[in-house]
Amino acid sequence: MADTVLYEVSDGLATITLNRPGAMNALDTVTKVALRDAAEEAAADCGVRAVLLTAAGDRAFCVGQDLKEHVATLAASRAAGDGGSMRTVRDHYNPILRALTGMAKPVVAGVNGVAAGAGFGFALAADVRVVADTATFTTAFAGVALSADSGLSWTLPRVVGPGRAADLLLLPRPITAGEAYDWGIATRVVPAADLAAEARRVARELAGGPTLAYAALKESLAYAQSHTLAQALEKEDELQSRAGASEDHAGAVAAFVDKRTPRFLGR
């Protein structure tokens, strides 16, 4: 894996760190490939119980596409007449979003600074977003005459509502951490100096939790967004029956009765 993305697994927690602080963690091709591979590896690894997505430096979480590289790619694509400059959506952004949103384990984003374009999309793909009080969010796409990618056309209206999503996409501007919290973009906001420790604390708490239940909760939320109430109730019945038959549930109930802390084994 390229050193522009760091990947580490410790005690069930996979930490994925964007590592181009000098470029504000912009996404060149090497970084996109490495991030895609890291997200897919974390999703597939049964030893990983939770994922922390974060970034190096204190200026930016991720400012999206590396436009310096993109200029050269765009010129080459136009010369070849093959439209290849935008293939990155299919080859990189879409697989990254599928891995982050579809994995059967919780994902925490530790947003340490600017999250723009695809960086904003990656943050919204997480289940929990711990955000530094100095961080900002912006969609950015319209400013370079592009449509949305990195899942923002799907995630943003579900978080902030369709009207506000349209406003933020058509008229991009920086959203402060305080606004992000008020609108549901940030799950919690902490002082910038505390961001790394708090994001890791939350991710470790999730890694030690009932992973089978977390997977069922993620599945039920995703299912309910595109189905009727009646269908959602049927899905709840299915998932609750599955969770209720697990060792984790039986052990947690016994621990509650005995007034002790449960230990979750993921089975």
C-alpha cells in the first residue's frame, strides 16, 4: 500500500489515515487506489470490528481531487478523445463509498480540518463523525463545473434535507463545525487539540461493542431509507430474530442481570 495512505489494525480497530498533509490530503491516483484498497481490506477482514478514517496534519481532512494531477489527466484525455479523465468516479470513488457504507462494522471519521468535495463525501459515508471545532465542510463541485460524486447526491440530502442539500451543492460555501453539528453533519464537535484522542476513543468503544448488533443496525437503517414502513417492520423482525439468537445477546442479558460488564465476541 502506498505511504500516502496508512493502514493499521490494533485490537480490532482498523485505522486508515490519509497521509498527504503537505497537499492537504488531496486525492491523487496513488492515494485513491490505496484508500480504496484499505477500505476494502478493512471491510473484508473479520478481525476488524470498527474502522477509524482520519488524516495527517491539522489543516485538512481531505480537500478532494488533486486538481494539479487532474489538469494533466484532463489534457491527456482530451487529446486521446476517450473521456478517461472522469473514470476515477467509477474506478475509485464509487468503490470507496461502497466499502465505507456497506461494511458490516461501524466507521468513525475523525475530521481534523477542511473536508471538501470527495473529502466531504468520505466523511458523510461514516456512521459517526467526530469533528474538530476548526474544521469546515464544502461541496466544491460547482466551483469547478462538476456534478456531485463520492456519494454526496445520496448522503447529503438524507442528512440535511433536500432543500439545504441543493443549496450547498449549487452554491458551495464553507460550513463551520458549529453549523455542521446543528445540521447533523457532525456527530460531535471537540477542540482541535482533542480531535485525535476523541475520535480514537469513540472508535475503540465501537470496536469493543456488539459488532453483530452494529451490523444489523446499519443494515436496518440502510434498508428503511428505500422501503415502506411495512417493509421496514418486516426487516426489523428478521434482523432482531437473528440478533436475538446470538451469543452476544444471551451474554449481554446475563451480564445485565448479574450487574457486570458484558463482553462481546461477535457471534
